[in-house]
Amino acid sequence: SSGINAEYGHTNLNINTDKRCREIQANLTASAVKNIPESLRELAQQNRVMKRELLLHQDSIYETEQEIRQIKEDIRKLQKQYKKKTSLLNTTTTDICTPDTELTLDIPTHKMLPV
């Protein structure tokens, strides 16, 4: 074996070097974080939490805006229906009763049947 990883095209030397670089980077990061004041680390943590909360609320806001759009569309449809119905009522009621108009009321009454 020539020491070449055929799947990735890296030599064993390159793989070991990459691994060692990641270890050094992790150690440097850990020591740098230790030098950051505690209050600043807490602030950074709070910022991460707020960022997650903002993303959650953005989803909620989007859903609410979708609901509002649907409700507004429903209101427009109802207003159109109302206008149609009121215009039909206005056109069908052409008979106007004035005080001089005579009315005949046809009220059904119970009639006794002959026995």
C-alpha cells in the first residue's frame, strides 16, 4: 500500500496533518475562550438564545400574516355578497306604501267544520 486513501485522494500524512491541525485549532480556541471575561461569554450565550427565539418568532409571524391575508380575502368575499344581496333587495322592493295606500290583510282563520 502506498499510503494513499483512494476514497478521498489524501495520503495518510495529509490525513494525520489535518487531524493535528484541528486539534491545535480546538486547543487554541479553548484557551482563547478562557481569556474572555465571564460577563462577555454570558452575553454571547444570551445573544445565541435570542437569535434562536427570533427565528421561532419569525415563523410564527409569517403564519399569522398568512392567516390575516386569508381573513381579509374572506372579508372581501363577504362584502361582495352583502352588496349583491342589498342591491337585490333594493331592486325587488319597488312597491312603496304611502299613508293613502289601502292594504288588504289575508289572515287565515280557523273555520269550524260541519258535523
